Amino acid sequence: MIVVGGTYSELVEVPEYQDDVSGSGMRAAAALRYADVSLVTAIDEMTSDAASAAAASLEVDRIVIERDQPVGFRYFTPVSDPAIDGPTASFDEPLRAEDEAVLVFGMIERGEISVSAERLIVDPQRPRDLVRIETTGLTWKKLAVVANRREIGALANIGETPEECARDVLETSGAEVVVVKDSGRGCLVVVQGREESVRVGPFPTRTIWPLGSGDIFAAGFAHAWSHGADPVEAARIASGCAAWWCGSRPNAQSAIPVRILNGDPVASVLDTAGPELTIPERPPVIYLAAPFFSLPERWLIELCRDVLMGLGADVFSPFHDVGIGGDEVAEKDLAGLEGSDAVFAILEGWDPGTVYEVGWAHKKGLPVVGFLNSAHDSRSKMLVGAGAEIHHDLSSALYRAVWAGQGQQLVAGRV
């Protein structure tokens, strides 16, 4: 199989500073290196040495053409929207690939792509200006489109729900299958000629490193589908691959274990992973318990609310849904708690209102996931003793809250 995609610098500030050369193409090719995969990509002169070193370390075979400037992503946290360097980058020589199976990622750089495949898998990822699947220069016998919920909505001409949008993309693109990556709610598989869509649940892990998980999902799906797996089974394998990535926090030598690619449960390789989570029909309602009395507190609330909704949850936020107000807000806040499925609590500063809401939630039997930079703070013993999970990593806390709201059993403790 050939992977066509970007090689980019990626910088993450917290929870731990990281500055790597990766990108969707490099990441997917490295993840599938046990399956004899090569990468077709573009590199600029300034990035060349670092990219060559990364490819050698990851054992990635490459065909490289030249682009005119560096391209990179800078994240404050793995769940933050990135700043993009080199958004006007381009390459003059075409990226060419011909094989029985080719996985093509959307790229930041502009340029001609020429791909021919028996089975073509397209992940059209583009942070901005995505309005249609770019098929110029692509030929195939069977096509699969793998895209996240936001991308499917942007690509569809009609439709409001992910399934409606996926069916529109299915018809307009001529694809055999469309898979919608739906973050904390797994994925949705829509197949040409089948009336019913199928939702494949996630495989919850104890900790979550989400950056790059969509690339790993696409790689896992491409490998399974190109080797004859039914689209639903290929999506289930892909979900396991993404869980392995999220839960193992891969280092530079990581590749998807062959057992997972062959369909073994991810828990057989990663002991912190659970079985597939059955996703309820309606989105979970997550109560966002947090102080909002300073600019940093409000910034964090906005980030967490946006991420929770992006993960597929409905969010009740006292700041947004009730307002600051006076003593009268307590009744409205508690009514919001009453209608929620789980609580996500920002515990920095040990705000009295937040601590009260967590205690109330425990009394009502609601699962509680807390975010606390110093997760092992002894002041959290009442929360942990009552069954809460306390995470020092924001990404993990947010995902675990959404999964808890959908029935995933929490493991009390500090992570």
C-alpha cells in the first residue's frame, strides 16, 4: 500500500512540550510499517534533514518531492485548534502513486496529485476551506471516504445529521463507503446499497493522546478494507487502532501491533483499553463545573465547552446557560445537574461552588471526572474516595467525561 500525505512539524506546549516532525502521511506510513507501506510526500529544504532523520527512525520508505516552504502545526494542548505555519505552501512536481491500495490525505500544500488504485481511501482533512472532495487526478475502482463529523458536514450539499451528510457524500462522490469519525461517539459507517448505517463504538482507554488519532484510524481502516474486510469490520479494526494510539502515547518507534491490524481486541495488547462502548442514540449531557471569575478561568471554560461539544456531547455550562447572577442561580445550576449524565469538573483553585456541585453529583450517582494539574493533590481524596477520576491531562479528562456520560464505568483514582 502507498500513503500520500503531508510531512509536517508538530509542536505541543502542554501537558508536556513536544516538537516533532510527523504529519498525517508520515504518521500513517509509520503506523503501518509492518505492512510494507511507502510514503509519497513533499519536503522543503529547511525541513529536509529533520524529516529524513524522522523517516529513518520510523523505518518509513519515502518518495519525496520538493515544496517551497516549511509547513507546521502549533498546539497549546492536543485538543486546541492549531496555528498553522506555511498555509500558502505549494509543490510544482506532481505527487504520483499507483498501487492496488492507496491512502490519500488532504494536504496543506497546493499542487498536482496523480493517483491510480484498485481501492482508494481518501481522508480529505483540511483545517480550512473544505467544500468538496478533491478527486482531480485520482482514479479508482472502489472508493472509501473517511472524514470527521465537521468535514462531512462541510462536504455535503444537503443533510443535517452525520448520517444524512454521509449519504449525500456517498452519492455525489461515487464512493462505496463513507466512514464518519465521530470522536467520543466512535464512528458511523454508511455503505452503498445498505439502508441501515452502523455505528461502531470507541474502545475507551484510561488515558488519551488524541493528536493524530484520526490519521491512525484512517490507516487502520485502509489496511483492513484493502485486505478484504467488510467496511463495518474495517471500521471496528480502525477504532481499535485509534484506541491503541490514544492509550499507549506512542513514542518514535511505535507502529500499530499486527494483532490489532488483524482484528484482535485492542485490550489483548493494551491492558488499559476496554471493550467497545455501546453508544446511546442521544448525545450525553455533560455538566461543566468550573469557576469563571477571571480571564484565564473563562478561557479554559470556553476551550473545554468547545471540545466537549466537538466530542459529540451536549454541554450544560452554568456560565453560558445560567449566567453569573446572584444567589438565585443555585437552583438553576442544580436543575442543570439533575438533567446531566456526567460531570466534568475543573478543580484548579478548589472553587467552593465547583466542589459543592461535585458533591451533589456524587449524592445523585452521577459520574465525575476532574481536571487538576496537580492530580495527586491530597485534597482530592474525598472525590477519589467517592468514585471520581482525577486527571492531570486535559485531553484525557475531557474524553473520559464524555465516555462516562455514555455509560463507561470510571476507575476511581488519580492519573
